[in-house]
Amino acid sequence: MAIEKKASHKKYTIMVSSSVYGIEELLERIYTLLTAFGYEVWMSHKGTMPVYSNQSNFANCLQAVEHCALFLGVITPYYGSGKDDDGVSISHHEIRKAIELRKPRWLLAHDHVVFARKLLNDLGYAGQQARDGLTLKAHSSSLGNLRVIDLYEEAMLSEMPLRDRQGNWVQQFNTDEDAQLFATAQFSRYQEVESFIKEHLSDPVAVRDAIEKQGSAS
């Protein structure tokens, strides 16, 4: 597929947050797409994240969330190997930080995660507290860690009343092509995003809210 790169004097940064295992090819595709559309892409898999040697991996990742313009999170059945003392992964912290900062964000969730949540809900294990007593067998082939369901629910802002949720769109995907289509649809309109930001540059809150609204409505 030929992609025409959009000309621009300024590249807006997109941070791509995800575990890596099992989706290396998808991350390569997303990186190629976004750079072709004219963005500067921060992705640990490609080694393009801003890294400071006097900071930990966690600190570098969270600082990148703070400084990126846009945020793309990919929730997969694999939770990630880098965890803090409480067992919370780096990518989980990144998505939490993006939500906390109300970053313009777009989120993808693999359908294995979505299905597992629905199944556990049907079995009477709805919500993180109900799932706390459950454990997966070693080397489970369906999910690497039940915390991916917690992450999915946090991304959907499921604890908030429905009327109060903003920026809670999480797109389900099954194949790499599904995820690639979503990324193309959301981020190919580089010139629209650029002109919108310039027009509203004097009001950062309006920029944030309107981009979130655009992402939720797509």
C-alpha cells in the first residue's frame, strides 16, 4: 500500500505503548505507518523513546507519556515482563498516566482480552476485586496475566458512571490488519490534526477536549 507522506514544518510526537511479545510485526507496521504519515513515533520496540541515563526505565517511560503530543496504547493478552514491586507493568503505568493527564489517546485491545473479561463476568467474576482470588495455570496460552483485563477496564473508565466517561473508546482487534486499519483511519489525517492544533493553540484545554471527542466519535 503506497502512503503519501504529509508535508509539515513540525512533527507531532505519538507515543506507542504496549507489551512487545507476540506483536512485533504489528508494532513494525504501526511504526512504518505513523512515520509515513509525518509523525515522530516514540516506541521502545524501535528504540526511539527519549532515554536519559540518570533515570530508571519506569521514569523514562512515564516522562515520555508526559511530553508526547498523542498517545496510542495497545492492550494484548501478554502483560509485559517489566513490572514494579506491586507487579504492575510499565505499559499499564503508561496507560494510567495517559488517562491521568487526559492525553489525546487512542487505545486498542485484543479480542482475547475482551472475550476473557466477558467470560469471567458471566461466571460471576466481574471487576478486579472479584478476580483477585483467581490464578492462571503456568504458561497459559490464552492470557499471560489477568491484569490485562484490569488494564482494559481502566482504559474504558469502567468504574465511572457512563455519562461521565470521556476518552473511553477502546477499539477491539483480532488481526494485525484490524489494528493497522484503526491506526490508518485515526492518524492518516495529519494535516487536519495539525491545522486543528494550530487554530486552537492558545487554548490547550480546548485542543485536548476536542481531540478526545474526535477520537471517541471515530
